Amino acid sequence: MTPAVQQDNQLYARLKEVIDEKKNLRNPLIEILRIAQDIFGYLPVEVQEFVAKEMGIPASKVYGVVTFYNFFSMKPRGKYTLNICMGTACYVKGAPRLAQNIEDILEAKMGETTEDGRFTISAVRCVGACSLAPVFMIGDETYGRIETKDQVTKILERYQ
């Protein structure tokens, strides 16, 4: 057995333990999927089908939940998620320019992960920091009043 296959088997074994522990709770699917995403890093179709089979529910139900909630991802994500606020205040104060600067610096488009696997870029509707517009977040850290590429570059260097 190759190390990759052995690793996969271990991940699926951990997920099966989680499902066995939680499947009889009331409405456990979102929690199980959240943990599955923590285990695998994302939720490919194979993981969704495994969850469906183990829970005795249609795969279409699992897929529907995964595609409905934006915190689930069917593609591998970067080590850091960089969320650019596109709410009204941020948009008016330059969020489209900020997004373009971030995409240029990271050489990745909205919804993509950088080649080095460090960042996944996404847009969000509002982060609740309108007075700091335009704003982006990396994890729980909020960066506001970002107007130049130099500002973005200095912030991103902290995550190297």
C-alpha cells in the first residue's frame, strides 16, 4: 500500500468515526461536513458520497448542502482564505480596485487558490467593518483602508 493510499484510508477512518458518533444527533449533516472539510481540507465528490453512504441519505442531499453554504469548498483551499468585502461601503470606496490589486499580486483570480497553495481568494458581501472600507480579511484578521498595491504587498508578506 502506497503512503498516499494509507493516508487516504486513515482520513476516511477518522471521518467514519465522526459520522458514527454524530449521525444520530438531530440534523447532524452540516456538523459532519464541517469536520469532514477539516479532515480533508475540502469536500470532493468522493467524500460527499462517502458521507451520504455512511449516513444512509441521498448524495444529492449532501451535494445540495455543500453547494448552498459558502464555507464549504469542493476544491482544495489555500492555507489562508483571503475574503474581500464587496458590500456597498467597500464597493463604493474601492473594493473592485482592491480585488484587482490582490489578484495581480497573488497571480490568482477570485475563487482560485494561489499556485503555492498559500491563499484562496474569495469575495464576501459584508464583514461588518464599513468604517474601514475597503476591507479584506485573512482568517480572523481585518485589514482596512487599503488603497494601494504597496499596502496589500506589505500585509501579504506577513503570511510568507
